[in-house]
Amino acid sequence: MMKQYDYLIVGAGLFGAVFAHQMTTLGKRCCVVDRRPHIAGNVYTEAIEGIDVHCYGAHIFHTSDREVWDFLGQFCSWIPFINSPIANYHGELYNLPFNMNTFYQMWGVTTPEAAMAKIETQRNGISQPSNLEEQAISLVGTDIYEKLIRGYTEKQWGRSCRDLPAFIIRRLPVRFRFDNNYFNDPYQGIPTEGYTRICEKLLEGTDVILNTDYLLCRRELNPLADRVLYTGCIDEFFGYCYGALEYRSLRFETEVLDLPNYQGVAAMNFTDTQTPYTRIIEHKHFTFGTQEKTVITREYPSPWKKGMEPYYPVADEKNLALYRRYAALSESSGVLFGGRLAEYKYYDMDKVVRSAMNLARKEAAE
Ligand code: FAD
Ligand code: UDP
């Protein structure tokens, strides 16, 4: 008997929504199920006091992938926002990412040559960094490591910088120009009507079931479709049969303030160890808002336990080895897996869109 759907897609986040769109366009029938009460996963935004609030942390879209940029551009217009966060270390303010402005503020140096010479004296002769601490010191020296990296990173990840993979700090540019752009990508912006609107448009023509945990209703849901795409945690899918992968979680505390401008920037990072949160986001500054009030969110890192939202995979060697065992299991499961949680990758949005487009292309070719 013909099934009701070609694809049952678990997760209404960016991965699920892009895949659903691509397959619907090809005439496939899709149903998306999510356990949250809303679509869009972690890119979900909601209006408070007329301000688009990023409910799961600041989301700035940036990419070097022209096809991904043009693809999303069909579903939104972009506000040309350049992310330039400020680091706050015990009340001292520094520009991020690490660039000539930061070096001037830290040391008073005014030329690239002088900045490089200063860093050279603090590199501790590290040539092959084997962890985040060594990587950071070899890139920017000990002063910046101590004031802008160590405290933030240890709060964010809940462990010493010596026990973290070096790649995490390489996400941030180091530049010997006066340039506070946090990203190197040529395309960057915030969708004018928010990310949720993009997902709504991507999901046109797809049936959506919310407040439903697929893993609790597999028996009822599986018979509805020929194929399942799963975008949740891969270890949870397999009942943690090899043990749990590690994640970091977050707690968001959002406040409406009766003033027009609280911190003068969209994102301020608190890089000391004492302040319990890592960042304060002032949402209106993402869209150059002129509302009378403002909305801020404090972001508190937290250990992850089963039942909490797993925001970040902790992609060290131990966890990657465990992930590879689950990935091997997934290959013979008959189910498709994709996205930040199912691929256990520290993916930005553009990489998720790219990965979903690739999977849809592969499916279409079969
Ligand atoms: P998700 O958005 O996590 O979607 C997965 C969905 O699956 C969720 O809605 C979940 O409820 C659902 N689900 C899981 N299990 C089940 C189940 N059993 N049954 C039903 N539903 C289930 N990227 C950028 O490019 N720029 C940024 O500035 C940026 N900032 C970020 C800030 C923070 C704090 C975080 C956490 C991430 C940030 N990202 C950023 C990354 C971005 O959020 C992700 O790349 C993207 O949202 C991942 O999409 P996804 O569909 O893979 O996963
Ligand atoms: N980081 C830091 N100080 C900062 C900002 C970032 O040390 O002020 C480090 C920290 O280890 C963080 C990593 O750089 O986890 C990557 O930062 P990014 O802003 O990309 O993190 P995300 O937005 O994904 O949480």
C-alpha cells in the first residue's frame, strides 16, 4: 500500500526544513515532526516588544558558499550586519576578533610589525599546538590568552583549555589589520523578518507535527513514510547503546529593559572567570532597531545531562571515536541522519544548509 509520505523528517530545524523544501520541490510528500512547540530548532526567533529575539542565542548568518547564500536569499532579504562583538574583561573593553584594534588596546602597539613582535615574545616557542591553550598562545600570546580566552573558554566548555581541541579557537580570525569583523566570510547578514520566517517558507507544502518526540512514538510514526530522516542526537536515537556522547548546554535569561540602549553593541562577551555568563546579547542591535525598550539575554553555559538541550557537541578525540561507532551503526539502519546533532559536528548554519542540500541531491539521484 502506498504510504502517506515519502519522508518523515525528525527535527524542524534548518537541516530538516531545507531537506523538506528540496524534496517537496521534487514532488515528494514530507512530514516534519519536532518535540519542541515551534519550528526552526535553534534558529528560532520570536518578537518581544517589537524586537526579534534570538531565543537560543545570537545567530548571525555568514558564509563563503555562494550557492547557500543565494538559496536562502529566495526566502528572505538580508540586513547587512557585520558582527563585531566586544570583550569585557573586568570592565576593560577590547574589540574582537583579535585584530589591530585589540592589539592596540592591549599593548598600545600601532603597527602590524609591532603587534607581531609583541606576540612573538609571548609565544612560548610553541610550534605544534596539541590543545586549545597551546593553540591560543601560539596565535596571540599569553596576555590575550589570559584576558580574553582562558576565562571565557573554561566557562563555556566546563574544562581546562588544556583538555580542549585546538580547532575551537581557530574558529576566530586573527588579523593584523584594523578590522573588527568576527567572520572572514564574504556574505553575512541577518534575515529581515527573522529565521523562523525562513523556516516557515521552507516548510510550505510540508505537514508539521509539533510537541511530539519521535523516539517515543516511533511505532506510530514509522509506518507513515517510506523513509526517515533524523536530525536529533545520534546517540539518543540508538538508545545510548555505546554510552552517551558529551554535549554542552546553555541557559538563557531574557529581560526587557525600559531603556533604548543597554550596552551599545549586539554581543558583549564576559571573558573573566567570575561572571557566571559568557555573553549578553542585545537583540535590537542585530537589526539597528529604534524601539523605545530593549531586550537583553544573558547566556549561561551549563553541563549537559539527559533531558536538557544539547547545544554544543564536545568534539574531542574521545567523543569523536564514540561518534564514529554510532555513525557505523547508522549506515545499516536504513535511516538518514543529518545536522549538527546527528552528525555530531560544530556546524554553523551555512554548513547545515549545505549538508541538507547535498543530502537532498543524493536522495534525488537515487
Ligand atoms: P537544530 O536546530 O538543533 O534542530 C534539531 C531539531 O530536532 C530541534 O528542533 C529538536 O527539537 C528536534 N529533535 C531532536 N530530537 C528529536 C526527537 N527525538 N523528536 C522530535 N524532534 C527532535 N550558526 C551560525 O551560522 N551563526 C551563528 O551566529 C550561530 N550562533 C549559534 C549560537 C548558539 C548559542 C548555538 C547553540 C548555535 C549557533 N549556531 C550559529 C549554530 C546553529 O544553531 C546550527 O548550525 C543550526 O541551528 C543547526 O540546525 P539543525 O537543524 O542541525 O539542528
Ligand atoms: N572564545 C574566547 N573568547 C571570546 C570568544 C570566543 O575564548 O571572547 C573562544 C571560546 O573557546 C569559544 C570559541 O572561541 O568556544 C569559539 O567562539 P565562537 O564565538 O565561534 O562560539 P559560538 O558562537 O559557537 O558559541
